[in-house]
Amino acid sequence: QRLIKDCPIIFYTGSLVPREVLSWASADAEILDSAEMHLDEIMEIFRRAKNEIKDVARVHTGDPSLFSSVAEQTRRLDELEIEWEVVPGVSSFSAGAAALKQELTLPELSQTVIITRMEGRTPVPEGEKLKDLAKHGATMALFLSANLIGKIVSDLKEIYPEDYPVSVVQKASWKD
């Protein structure tokens, strides 16, 4: 909130970040939806901001330490000698649990949460295939995988019992 209020340039991913988050921006802030922008276009705005001595808020969703594009952006910021900081948000698996009013670790059921994704266009390392991870019997939070739900169900039915509780959550912290 502080960065959105204070920064004259704000990037946000319109397909992921609710527009209401930008309500704290000043009336004269330059607000850019990065959903359709390529990394080079984003970096060009950062270059311009550096030359104009303006701060930029790059607003992502959730916790940028999980499945984000922060690393590729911050490498380029380092090359341009632009100082940056990461302000973590609430991960979608935590927001989903809150929306469902569920604890993810229950005594004698699961004391471990595995955060992963289904292999699709992005490969996963050997030993991290969904079936391998499911053998632990831990609570699993799958990211970026809803479009592969049929394969997920097929794989997990081999490991988990038919009555195992499952939730599919989208935009858990959004008003709708």
C-alpha cells in the first residue's frame, strides 16, 4: 500500500491483480497494466524511470518467492544498477485456506505442505513428479495447474483415497 501511494509509476498485472489495489495510487501516477507487456518493454520503463529519478512499484500477486517472474526482472535491474526491494504478499495457497476456513496441517493427518505445480509446458525435475510427491501423503498446494485438472485427478487417484478432500480455488482474496 505504501509503495502504491508513494510511487509515481506503477506496474500491475491486470489479469491477476484486482484493480481495487490501485485505489491508493495518487491521481497523477502513471499506471501500466503489464499483462500484455514483454520483459523488454517493462525494462524500458524502468530505464526511463531511472533517468527521470522516479520510483516504480511493480505490483505482483501473492508471494513473489513462489512461481513468479521476479528473478528475471531483478537480474536486469541489477545490470542497470537500479536498486530494488521485494515486499512479499500473501500466497494464494494461504489465501485459499483462509477463504475455505481450513488449516493445511492437522495433527495425525498431515504436518507437511508441498507447494508444487503439475508438469506441463514447464518441466519439473526428476523426483518431483506429482505422483512421487503424492506418496508422502502430505497436503499439496498446486499452482498454475488448473488447465491440467484431468491429468491431476488421474495421477492423484492412484495415490489418495476417493474421498480425500480437494479444493480448487481461484482468486481467493478477490471480492467476487
